[in-house]
Amino acid sequence: MTTQHVLISIHIIAISVWVGGMIVVGAIIPTVVRTITDQVIRNSVTSGIGRSFNIATWSALLVALLTGMFLFLDSQKDAPADCTRHFGEKPALTAVFAGVRLSD
């Protein structure tokens, strides 16, 4: 197994954790939390889930971004020079949009 295979596997796992977490927090957790009648317990459960979700998803997103950048840079080593000039635009725009999102 090569380094690229390992990076792809880690990248896919990180994206799965991130997307799966979004689905759980967006679809499953609200349904379950609505069944709790006591407001104090509901707030406690919601904030605890939110903290755990924050740690897991931000970590997964960071891993996905790092592995994605390494995979992208590795794929550009053997590409012709005229192709690599345009491929640099996508990671740059992704970094800008991620920075804008993080600043919110």
C-alpha cells in the first residue's frame, strides 16, 4: 500500500465523519431532543452534543483539508506545466472560502 492509498483512505474517512456528523446533528438529534420535556435537561443535552460535535467535525474537516491538499499537490508533480497553472486556482479559492467561513 502506497502513501497515496493511505492518504485517500484517511481523506474518505474524514469526509465521512464530517458529513455523517452533519446528518446526525441536522436530522436525528433534533428529533430526539424534542422528546425531552424538561427544558433544563434538553438544554444540557443539546449543549453537550454540540460540544462533542464541534470537536469531532472540526477535527475531521481539518484532516480532510490537509489530506486533500497533500493529494492535490502529489497529483500535480507529473502534470504538464500548462495544466498546473489552472489547477492552482481551485485550492486557492477553496482556502479563501474556508477562511471566510471560519471567520463567521
